[in-house]
Amino acid sequence: MDCARVRPQNKSYNLLLWIGHPGSAAEARPSTSEELITRVGRRIAEIRRAKGLTQAEFAELMECSVQYVGLLEREKQNLTLAKLVEIAEILETTFEALVQKPKKRSLEIRRGMPKSA
């Protein structure tokens, strides 16, 4: 299905169609907006950690609070497309990478400050 030709009225549905681009497995597509928010939050945390950034460092790059980053990663914050693009640029990745299925089955969210070496 060519998503450029599909223009439904529901913008969330349009985004969900785009994420599951042609040739991808149907089960890789998020079925609800909540599933998409969960996927993106987990991917942000996964990519941030892979880059070696703490939440505080990432928050400074985003010019936001650490609490906001925590909300993103715990899937408590809905994002605009513009904010997703901004996050992708900060993490030096692509928009597509942020909406992919997380590599880890579950992501452990730990509270508190990282331990000093």
C-alpha cells in the first residue's frame, strides 16, 4: 500500500499506516496510539542510553526538564511530529528509528541518579 495515496481524515491512522511501510510485517505495526506512544518512549530511552547520555544530559540538549524526559520515556507524554523530529536530530538518528519496535523486549526504568564510577 502506498501511503502517499492514502489520506484518511484521522491523522493518527495516517501516521500508523506510514510507520508500517510497505513490505513490513503486519505485527510490527502499532495497532493503537497508546502502543505507538509506548514504542516511541522506549526507543527514545534505548537510543539515549546507547549514546551514553543520562536523562539530565539529554534534557539539557532538548532544553527541557529531566522530569519531561522521564515522562517521555515512561510513555506518559504524547509527542507532536515536530518534537519527534527534534528528538531524532538531537539523538543523531532518524524519525523512522524512533518509531521502530524496541530492540529489547522490556525496558527497565530505574529511579534515581546514576552511580558514580
